[in-house]
Amino acid sequence: MPEPMTAPSDTQAKQASAALEIKRPRDLRLDFFRGIGMLIILLAHIPDDGWALWIPARFGFSDATEMFVFQSGMASAIAFGSTYDRQGATALIARVGHRIWQIFWAHIAVFVVVVAMMVLAGTRYDGVTYVESLNLVPFMKDPGGLLVGLLTLTYVPNYFDILPMYIVILALMPLMIFASNVHRYLPLALMVALWCATQFGLTRLPAEPWSDRPWFFDPFGWQLLFYSGFFLMRGTLPSPGYDRRLMVLAVAIVIVTVPFAWVHFHAVHPFFQMAAEQIAPLTDKTDFGLLRFVHFLALCYIAVHLVGEKGARLRGRIVRVLTVVGQQSLAVFITGIVIAQPIGIALDHAGRTTSAEVIGNLFGFATLIAAAYLVRWFKMSPWKS
């Protein structure tokens, strides 16, 4: 005779929920768009690349940086949020600390490798050294003193500024998750409060010891975007479904933005240039101005619904390749930052012809794709099979 069924306990329910969380498949849309973002970021970092004139940043207020930060927040909700749900606060803090440790040393390694390449590259055709082109002369003059600044993140040259921002944003994660346990919307209030403090210049971090220049990306402003993605994936923020009126509004925002962002409009119509200067605080990249947020949300809404529910329209080999690139976004990002400068140096020597740019950019894309597949292969630990 079968035993009577009993209602599961709270512990059993949590374990079942955790098991479902572990088995939940990755969101194809998240990885696909992160893959696209990695290619765009590469183009943006290759010096004087003609292809960079056609990336989304040239036609709107937001760019691939917003894609990287927002999608990193969503991915972090899956990785770190599920760790907290399954194993609690101690495991969360430990995992966040481990990730920060990895990113910190990745930042140091990228800096050392790029500086070495710039030294070896010598001088450009116009007489400017490659070290000067990245404003690294102060480091070459005082490597000992600035090495301390590099390790304490008080020396952050502009080309090397995204990973330090990411480190600070990640460090806020336990606070945000613990706040969500106090009240569902408390972390949203903290996000807005930190962002507002940034807009008034209250959160600036020093980027170099000889001036008052702050970090190019203020993490306390950009955390608004990261944790919007984080809490959207966690379910704290509602995900807007398709609404024709919202789609029309999003498309209108994107189109209306173009004349105020595209330099060709500024050259032909002085009105747009003057207007762009007037709204500069709202489009500021360092503090993450409000219009950047609005523009990105409009683009995000359009893109998500264009690919269909849960990415139903995303098919084909190119989609699969870009998805792999997106899955290994940190490794691919680091690879892109490192190879962008050698590609620029090669273009200088090749004369920056159209064919040279095609070869250089396609080589860069191929390198990022190869890096993504290589990292995925290592993560599968094939030597254990």
C-alpha cells in the first residue's frame, strides 16, 4: 500500500527551487547581444578605425559600453544571485570576492601587456610615440610610484578604465542583495540615490595623483544600469511585454536622438551642435547621464522584441558563433583590449587603406571568436574526459 503524500517542507521547496535554478538554460538573447557588443567594443578601441564611424555610438547617446554593463548585470543575477539563493550570504560574499580578485589581476595583466607593446612599437608616422598616444608617458617616467597607484586603483589611465569600474560595481552586490531582503524596492532606492550623488559630483574617484581628473567611468553612476539589468533578471523589476505604443515611443526616441548625436548633423546644422552642447550633462558618459539611460532602454526594448519571444528568431551559424562569444564575454573583452592596439599599429604601417581596414577588422573578429572557443574548451576541462 503506497505511503500517503505529504506537503513538502520549506527546506525541500528551497532545494527544489535551487535545483531548477541550476538546470535553467542560458538566455540566448543575453549571450547573442553580448557577443555583438564585444565586436563593437573592439572596433571602438582600434585607433582611428574607419569602421568605428558606423557603430551605434555615432548615431545615439548610448553605445556598446551600456550593452556590456547592462548585460553583465543580467548575467550576474544568474551567477551570483543563484549562489545567494542556494548557499546564502557567506557564499555570495566569497564568490563576489573571488570574481573581483580575478578581474583585478586581469586589469593589471592587460595594463602591463599593452604598455610593453606600446614601448616595442616605437614611434608613429607622425612622430608621436605609441606610449604618448595612450598618455602613458607619466608611467614611463615614474613606474615605481605609479605602480602603487595602479595596484590601489588610484592610477587609472583612460584606456584601462572599464574593469576598475566593474570591480567597484561588483563590490556593491552584497549590499544590494541584502537590501532587497529588507524591502523589495530598497535596492532601487539605493541605486537612484548613488546615481544622483554622481550627477552632483559627490562620488568621483581619483584617476591620477598629479591632477584632479576622475575615473572616466564613475562606477557609482554606472551601477544604475548594471543593477537595472541585475534586478530585471531577478524579477524585482518587471519585464515590459510587447506593447505597440511602447514600441512606437522607443523607435521615436532612437530616431529623434540621431541629429543630436551624429557629428554630420552638427556640421551641417549648427542648431543641433548647440543643442548637443546644452544637453551635454544629460548625455555625459563619465557620470552616465539620464539621456544615455533612456536611449539605451529604447534600443533594448526594440532589440528584444525584434528577435522574438525568448529569441525565437535567432537562428543560424552566425547566431551560434556570436552566442559563444557572448558566453565568454570577460575573456573576449580582455582579448579585444589587448589586440586593438596592435591592429591599429599594423594599420598605421599598412597606410590605412580600405583593404587594410577590412583585413585588420576581420582579423580582430576572428581573434575574438577563436579566444571565445578556446576559453570554452578550457572550461570544459577536456583533460578530465
